Amino acid sequence: MKKKRIIRLAVVLACIAGLLVAGSMATTVEKTIRVNADYYDVSLQLNNIKNYRAWYPGFTDGTTGTAASAGAGGTVLTDANNRQLSIHALNPSLVMVTETDGETVSVQSISAIPMPNEKQTEVLWSVKMPWYKRISNFFTGRDNIEQGLINLKSTMEDPALRYGFRIELTPVRDSIILTSTRASADSNRTQTLQSLYDTLVAYIARNKPGGAKNYYYVTSNVVTPKKTEFAVGIPVTVASQPDTSISYLHLPSTGRVLTGKGKVGALRELYAAMNRYANDQGLQKVAQELEKYNMEPARLPDHPEEEVELVFPVY
């Protein structure tokens, strides 16, 4: 009887020891997510430790500093609890991420995998994790890998970060635009736009169309290498009788437009970013681009920091 008890006790102890050993053994956990961004952009995001503040769980308040343990470059992120995060790129698409918390060190890998559709990239996050931690994460709902991937996807698909400007699809806001047009030399752009603007303001004062707005749009269309057709338009809600120098541009009220906001001094860059965004999203322009301003044309050259909104009618 006594021997049976000893045997049972030995079996129980062996099971407990086995569970403890198994629990401490690390297994590889891998998770993936598909990001609507090209491989090059995702690789750039992964290879700069400063970017990790935007999406790596627990380090959104991190500050950058230097540490010898961080390897080449020595740059680390340090959070309020003195945890440190550093990266080491094995190649442009594979980064080893080291998270240090006192004596505890966790090494993970994050890789960018190009997809046949060049506008998408798969991100693979891999880490070795003890069984007990996997079980703990399951019951507590704390899954830093999954949350990190979700954060990364949200960050990469944020137009302001990816393209450098605030870009979004919106319904058509101005469907009736009072317009005046004239062709002139490119060198006379500012004077021509101001003259067209003054013509519209005078027309509105005389004819009082309903709901005239306090901003205006500009379009331009190259006629010859040295000559461009310029148009200025002021939105209204009710059209009045046009005359020889005035016409109306109508946009479908149920349509949509792609809008981007930037500074007057960065208008060329805004055009490039919006064209790239439209191409990435498979959008087609159906009408001339519109530049929206709040300041009179004659004053714009002296105010490069003034905001401009670029509008692409699309489908």
C-alpha cells in the first residue's frame, strides 16, 4: 500500500515537473496581416526605429536615444518604464526586433513579403514564446503581435503618413460653380487669375446668384508651350443668368471627389501625391483638377504657407 502511494506521488511529481519544463519551453508564434501599401514603403517603415512609436505596442510614448547594445547606429526607443526597443536589419525586408525589460530580453522578427499585386504587402511577425505566456495571452486577450500588426496596417494605410498629405474621398460639395475663363501666357498667371476673380465678384454683386461662397477654384489647361487657359470659379447654390464672360460648371451632386490639403508652396508635391493615391486606389479622373483657395490670387505668391485644397473629380 505504501509502495503504491510512493509510486503515485512519483507519477504526480513527474507530471508536474513535465508541465513545468514544457511550460518553460519556447514555441514559435507567427501571425500575418496584409497591408495596402507597396513592398518598398513597408520596408522603409520597418527599417527606421523612430517609426515604431506609431504602431509598436507599449512604445507610443517612447523617446529615441543611443545604446551600445543596439548595434550599428545604436538607436533605441525607451518607454516611461525604461523598457528598450532596438532593431537590426538582416536585409531590407527582414528586421530583428529586440525588446529589453531589465534582465528579460525578447527577440522577434518582422518581415515584409511582396505580393503579386504590387499595391499590397504581407507582413509576417514571428516570436518565440513560452507555453505559459501563450496561455496567459489567450485568457487575458493581450496579444501584442496581433495588436502590433493591426497598428502597423492602420499606420501604413493612413494617407497623411504614406503620401505626406491629408487625402480622402468625399461627396461633391459644390455642384454649381460660376466660372470665368481666359487664355494667357504662363508668366501672367497671377494677373490673369486676379482679373478673372474680380470679374466674378463684380458679376455676383450685380446679379446676386444665391449662396455665393467665400472661396474659389482655379483650373488651368495648357494650350501651347507658352500659353495656358485659366479659369476661376466661385461656387453658388442657385444659378443666375450667365453673360458673355460668365458660364457655369456643373458637377453631379451625387458624385464624389478626391481631396487633398497642403500648402501653396508645396502644390506640385500635392499634385504628385494625389495622382499616386488615385493610381493606387484605381480611381479615374473624370474632369479637370480644381485648386481651392481662400486668399485672393494676387496675394498668393507672397503667402506660400497659405492652405490650398486640391480636388479631383473621380469615379
